[in-house]
Amino acid sequence: MIGAAISLEGTLVRTAPGFEAEAREAVRATMSVDDATILAALAADEPSLEERNCAAAFRQQAARLIRARMSAEAGARDLLAALADLALPVAVIGNGYSTTVHAACEELGFRGVVLPSEDVGARLPSPSAFAAITSALRLPADRIWFISKDRAELDAARSLGFETIFVAHDQSLTEALEPLREPYTQSLLALRYMMRTALEWRPGHVIVPQGAE
């Protein structure tokens, strides 16, 4: 079995700058707090009730705004739909708040594994972020194809044993499907062989070749 992981921001989507500032502005207007208070609430390891409420308000506003401020890259939805049709384990990993990353994936129609850096505790291209991918997909790195338009992310993935697929900014993301076809076919054939072998063999059962007496 093989799997795929895709970087969100800059690969699947592009987000207009400033949406986080807009979210903070909305929170300031409703809660009478300043930016420093909002940022401190978001960073608090053991937040107070007031800080939790402040952080929750920001995340809610940010998730609402990103839906309006993001645009899908060419072929993004088609790529995700094609991978779903292949029944491959797929993860989308994004640097950002949990609510905004999940909201962006929902807008793309993605229903697989979503790995926001806020939940993972690490941002791409750190090794810990890639470790979260292998853990979530339950596959070793060399069985996962990492797709990105960011060369730093691809270099980091490759150094950790991942297979990588680079898609240029002027290319449709559906171009990423071609490098996956051969390993997908090989993986499928190997799975069928293992299933057939398991069905043929039983403890104490001898398989007699066809034509043998």
C-alpha cells in the first residue's frame, strides 16, 4: 500500500494576505481586547477561561474569513477527487490554526486526514511535521508520496525518506497523478498477490500445483 500527503498553503490553496488581521479586528470589536491579548491567548499553554474564550473567538472568525479569502489552485479539487477514487490513504498538512486548516480542506471537498500545524505541534518543513504524516497514515516514509510546490518542503521530505512530487506553479495539480500511476499499480498487484496467497494457504493444507497428481 502507498499513500499521499499534500501541502495545503501554496500548493492546494492560496490565501489573500491579511485575513488573520481581519479576524483580530473582529475580535477586538466584540470583546474589547487588543492584539497583544489575542496573541497571548492563542499562545497560552494553560489559558484562563477569558483567554480560552478570546482564542475561540479568533479561531471562529479566522475560519469564517479564510473561506472567503482563499482560492483553490488549478486542479486542486480534481487531484483530491482522483486520489479519493483510488482509495489511497491521503493526508493534507497545513501550517496554520486548526480551524482555518480544516475550513480550507472542507472548502476543497476533502474528507481525509487533516493535519494542522497547531494540532501537530510543528510546522512544515520540520521533521516533526513529517513524522505526523507517517503516524497519521500508518505508513513508512518510503511508501508516502509528498506533493508540494515548495522546494524547501520537498527537500526536507526527501531527506527523511519520502518520495516527492514537485508541481510547478504554472502547472495543474492533476500533473501529480502521473508519477503515482506506476507505484499505485505495483502496490495494487502486490496486495492482490498477498490476498490470493492468504486465501490459498491454510495450516496443514498443502497446495498442489495444477496438473500434479
